[in-house]
Amino acid sequence: MVEDNELGLTWVALHENDDIKDYEEGHEVAVWVDGGIDTSSPAFTQALNIEIINSKQ
């Protein structure tokens, strides 16, 4: 789950080569998406790439 100031909460499905263990609550990340963002509540998208910008604060 990713929180964005403009979009709110978005459920991001990881890329098939990614591992959930690489990410922790509090990480600041940049997410590239594969396709669009489903506007359900919460929104949903498929990650193409996720980059950790800052570790936990």
C-alpha cells in the first residue's frame, strides 16, 4: 500500500521479480506503473518498478 498526497492510498501489486521483504513501512518510494491506475477504493495498480528513495525515517 502506497500513500500519495494527491492520490491517497493505492494498492500496488509488485512486479514478478520483486520481493515484499525489500520494503518496510515508512520507506519513501518512487513507483513506475504498468498501465493505468484503477480508481477503486483503494486505487489499484501493477508496479513496473519501485525505487526506495529514503529508508525509514
